[in-house]
Amino acid sequence: MLIDTHCHLDFPDFAPEQAEIVARAQAAGVGRLVTISTHVGKFASIAAIAERYENVFCTVGTHPNHALDEPEASPEQLVELAQHPKCVAFGEAGLDYHYNHAPRETAARVFRNHIAAARIAGLPLVIHTRDADEDCAAILRDEMGKGAFTALLHCFTASRELAQTAVELGLYISFSGVVTFKNSQTLREVAAEVPLERMLVETDAPFLAPTPHRGKRNEPAYVVETARILAGLKGVGEADFAAATTANAARLFAKMPPLSRAELAA
């Protein structure tokens, strides 16, 4: 069994066949999905998706590209929303210097608010970081000094140095279909160095479909292709890789119910 730790089932790309997409994931051995919030203001609709499917869970948070146009939530407001029984994490929040849709100081403040919420609630934070390695590492080190919290760097495409910082701080690193791309050799080298006990796998669907589906709309069932490549990089069998990353996800997203024997046997 695999867990797709990052997808966006609320996006319009999936609206016509949402139930079929969840079913295809299960048929492919992807037993659980985490659908990720990009707007705090849309949390009700995201939570409704998680309520609709037993094996789907969700997060609450604001993507850094929406840090300016989305009403800013305090840590306390985020914690209140996260009391929903199927909300297992905060985010995605962080820094994005590729698009710079929000002033950097605004994105950093929103990022820190999400970290504070994670610390208060004892739930993990899903971090989006792009072209912002040094500032992201600095914030993570500074905030960890204020008190421990758990987090993952999602869709990791950053530097070896940021990966090392994350591992040193006890965080997790999640890889998407980008690691399967022909021109991603440097990323594969970084992934090979990440300890298996700190590794997660995701789709970021509907984006970044892995090879051999590249160029198509991504969906959670395709996470098996990413897992296959990562298993090879780590020198373990696909079943062992699935067991390890599923255990990692269950440990990180500890609010999820324990995995059943039927799920583990899938």
C-alpha cells in the first residue's frame, strides 16, 4: 500500500470524475490520499471532500502564492479549523520566489503563522518552497529554536543543502513525479541520499504527472510510478519501499486512524 501525501482533489480538473479518481487510486494500491488546502477560505469545501471518502484526509492552510489575496489567518484560527476530524495537517504554506505573487515579507509571516499553529496543535505542516532555499532554511532553524514542530517539504526539487537541513531538523521530504523526469538526475542524486525513514511520496496531482504519463493530467494512482523510481534509488524492493513510506506517512500524519490489516495487505 502507498499513501499519496499530496494531491488537490478540490481542483476543477477532477470535478467531473472525482469518485472515479479515488477509486482508481485504491485499485492501484494507493490506499489513502491527503488532499491539500491552498486557501484557508476554501477549507469547508476541502473538508467536505475528505468527509465524502473514507480514505481521504485533508489539510488547512494558504499557499504562499495566495498569501496576499487570501485573508490572513492567525495561528489560533488555523488551530480551530484543524479540529475537523479529517484534518491531519496544516498547509501548504511556505515561500515561493519563482512566481513572487506575494511580497516576501507577507509570505514569510504567513509561513510563520502556520508553523506556530503546527507547534500549538501538534500537527505537521506541509511546506511549499521554491527558489527560496536559504530563506526557508533560515526560517525553519529559527522557528525550531522557538519550540519543536513537525513538517515535510513537499514536491522536493530544491538543493542538497536544504534537504540536509530538513533531515537535521527531523523533518520529512516528499518527492513527486519530477524525480522520474529525464532531466532530473541531480534531484535523483539528492533523493538517493535522503534516509528512507524520512522519505514520503506524492503526486501533487493534477500537476507533474510522472513518466510514463508526463504531459497528461496527473492523478493519485500514478504515485506508483514515482515510488518505483525511488525504490530503485534506495536499493530496496517496491514492496519494502511502499511499507516504509506508508509507515512514515502514518507516523507523520498521526491524527489519521491506524492503518487496518486490510489496508496494509492491499
